[in-house]
Amino acid sequence: MKIKNIRCRELTGTLDFEGEFWEDRLCRPIDIYPMHREEGVHWLPKTEEGKYQIRLVFLEVETDDGIVGLSGPISRSLAHTILSEFKSLLIGANPLAVELLWDKLYRLSVHGRKGSTMMAISAVDCALWDIRGKALNVPVYVLLGGPTRERIPAYASMLGFSVEPERAAARARAYADKGYQAQKWFFRAGPAEGYAGIERNVALVKAVREAVGPNYDLMFDCWMSWDLRYARQMAECIAEYQPRWIEEPVLPDKAEICAQIRQNVPFPVSNGEHEYTRWGFHYLLDLGAQDILQPDVFWAGGITEMVKIATLASAYDVAVIPHGHSTYATAHLIASSPPNLCPIQEYLIKWNTMHDFFFTHKPEPVNGYIELPQQPGIGWEIDEGLVEEEIIIS
């Protein structure tokens, strides 16, 4: 078997949704500047009332015996990287040799060890694993040594929901009633907003805790926007509400500061969503910069590299709860890992509504659990009936 062709498809469709799809956004590192702090949400264009335009790019890797490996969604820029920098290396190669191809792509891209180039490698790697599963007619988690369980508990990641206390409390109750094991909420205020911002953040924590009661896990994402002093201030204010963890309190290049925060707050700290490869995570583990690692399958190096990252974490007795960019790909990694290593899966409610829009089988949790994919490969399949327009990127 050889790789015959590589293409990227940009698909456009329409999502029906009454009201405002994105109600609020998270705090960002750039919000230290007032002009950016005042910016709203621009993630999803509304075409008319109740209708939103979905435009996503998917990678297809075709073999000479007709198997097509699917991966995505990815950005247009990643598609151009794959087609301009990787295609010539991949054409004619054995798609089942994932270790060989990963190592070649990595060595070819020495200036892309982190960031967008590694994200492009991740997308290619996931497409190759999709081919492997389809070629052997089994789900990918079987090839990885699983399953270790029949279904995966999920937590509801509430990015994009309003953080106004009353509305957040109502949503927290509603998603607890749906059976989700836990929830993660996203702080809107950062250090630049001073004590008023602290009060807003604390009001959110208090509201959702009171909504779901004491025996329910709540996590809070700082999205790289804090610093050591602010983390200490916030910890004093929210410790009584018993967060399961706070997430990514500082920029990824401040791993030492994250380790200090972990030593200074009375609850766990998660980290690593914006880190890459086994080498980046080895550094974090050596520093003791987190209690939980959160690599993303589509960013950190693909399934091939995520297996190595999870193995490293197990040697340090650190849990791996991957970032939820891709429900499907993440489920295969978790389903092939011991439950104590990968205990739960993130499900980004709004983000995955967009990213999974074109899939025939939507991997949405049922009663708080993600059912394991049964299709050969990763389980991705495009519902062509949802495609209103298509552009082939070359």
C-alpha cells in the first residue's frame, strides 16, 4: 500500500441555532491591552437570524488501494503547510509506517518543533492512523491496545456560554442534569481588571458551585492570562469553593512560574494544552509544573506522539486529560489507556458543535458518557448532504 494523493477540502454549510451561539469569550493574554480587552466574540459568522455559517477544512490522504484517511478540521494555513511542505515526502510512502513518517516529518521541520508546523504534522498523523484502522478493519483504539473500558466519562467544557452569574448557574444545573461528570468554566477577567475583575471571577465560581452543590467537580480555565501574584490573590478567594483544578494559569513559556503557582495554591493545577511533543512535556514533568497534563491530539504531535506523552506522564504519576479539540481522535487515545492515567474526556459543548458539524456520526456524550467509536479507523465520515459549497485547496 502506498500514498497516492493528498488533498484538502474546504466545506461550507449552515448551522441552525436560535439566539446567539457565542454568548461570551474567555480572558486572553492580549487582554492586558484595553483595546483588545473590549473586543467581543468573532468565532462564528451569523448569516441571518437563527443561521450560522460553518466553514471547515479537512485533510484526505488517499492510498493506491482506495482507502482514504480523513483528518480535521484544520485551518487553511495548516492545509497549505501540508500541501507545500509535506506532500512530496508523503506521496509514494507506506501509510502504515506511522513511526517512520512521523520521524521524517519531524526531522524535515526542525524549525517547526512547536506551533503550527507541529499541528500540521498532527493532522497528517491522525489521517495515517485512520488509514491503519480502515486497512485492518478495526477502530484505532484496538491497534493501540484497547479498549480499557466500554465508554468514557465526559466533562462539559463551557467555553462560549455566558459567565453572568445567574445565567451561568442555570446552565451549570442544566448540564449536571444531562449527566456530565464535571464542568469547566472560563474566566473572563484577568489581572489588568484589578479587584473588579477578581470580583467578577469569584462571582462566577460561587454561582456555579452553588448551582451544582458540593459533591461535583468544577474546573476553571485561566487560558494563560494570569501571573503568580494574581494566582495567589484568586486562590485566596476561590479556595472555599473547592475547584477540581485551575487550568493554564500562565503563558506556556513560563513553565517555572506555573510550577511556583502549583506550590502556592491549595488545589491542583493543570497545564500543557499549548505544549508540543514528548520533549516539551518531559520538561514540564521534570519541573513539576502541573498535576494534570492536557496535550491536544491535533496539536502536540498526533496519536503517534500522544502515546509517548501519556507513557511519560504515567512514569511521573501525572494524569493525562487531553484538550478536547477532536472528540473522535481523543477518544481512541483515552480508550486505550488505563482509567487512572486518562480518567475523563473533555467535551467542548459549543466548539465541538462547530467542529463535528459535517460528520455523519456526531460523538456527543449521552448521559455524560462518550460511547467508543465502532467504525474502522478513527470514525470520521463526512455527511455530504450537509455540504453546500466545496473548495479544493491546492
